[in-house]
Amino acid sequence: MLDAPLVPLRLALVAEDPLARGALSRVLGDQGSELLTVASGTQVELESMRGDAFDVVLWDTGLRISSEAEARVEAPDLGAPVLALVADEAAGELALTAGAKGLLFRDVAPMPLTAALLAVARGLVVFDPGLSELRTSTRTAAPGSSALGPDALTPREREVLALLAEGLSNKAIADRLSISEHTAKFHVNAVLGKLGVQRRTEAVVRAARMGLVTL
């Protein structure tokens, strides 16, 4: 009995730099039938395809993320896990905070890139060995932990926490910060985890006791 033909994973390629996008498209096209790039463009261009059935998203974050752009870094919200290509550890930390499930350096070779995309599509977490320290440094605090330091929350998470203190919903937070509701939910969950609580009201109360917000 013949084996069923391999169905390629549907991939969305997100890159602001057209040269990088073209180079990645060629690399992925040379990797055989395991991956099929069904969409390629900038984040803004692909927003309208959010309802499409992608298996994985490859996100090239660019050569570097400037301090001016840091506050608005958001992972592509296309309903699929995101593998980010980053220039350095600082960009990797921002990409993780924004919602990426895997990190590789931008100069990754074609075969490891393909293997990482297949792994992330199957729910695994993938890190370049040079970025592996970020895997432990960005884990949320365990429930009940009181080890949250003053710098544990990212600037974006502090913004979200302040809006939680105002009683805003995820949708309202998303509207206020000009991000997607999915991304707002991600940041809310990160705040809850780092504060070691399960409910939004508990997060606000604990944050107030720690001097992070004023009620």
C-alpha cells in the first residue's frame, strides 16, 4: 500500500525588508515539499489574511530593533505559532515578549531553519543555542512567588498593568495601545504569571501593594 503524499505546512512569511523577504522566499523554496509559502509580505499587508489557515509564521524582525521602535514591537497575529529571526539577544528578548514561540539568528542555515519551522508548527519551542539563556530568563514566575523585581515587567507589561488597574477589558486595552486583542491577552497573561496570580483583580491588588500601580 502506497504511503499518503506529504501535505506541506502552510507558511506565512512576514518581513518588512523586501530584500530579506525575497532571500527567505528563495531559501524556503529550495527546501523541498515540506513547507509551502502561501503568503509573504509586511505585517500590515498580511493583516487581512488573519483568518486564513496558516500552520506557522516566519517573522524576520530586521537587522536591529531601535529603542524608538521597541515599544511597538508586536509579533504577527495570524493565528499560528511564530518563529522569529533576530539580529541579537536584545531583539530576541523583545520578540519573545511580543509572542514568538521560537528564536533563531538571522544568519541561520537553510536546513536548521526548515527543521525549526516544522518543530514550531507542531507546538515545540525552538531556540538557537546562542539565545538559549532567554528561554529561562523570560519564564514567568511560579504562582505564589514573591520574587518579582522592579525590572521583571517589560515597559509594555507595565502599560498593560496600568490599564488593568483602570478596569479595562482585553479589547479596550488593545484599542488603547493600538495592538491586536490577541496580543493584549498575551501581555495580560504575562503580567498575571509574573505577579503569581490567576485573576486580573488579584494582579491589580498585588501590584498596588508592591507600588507598581496607584489605586
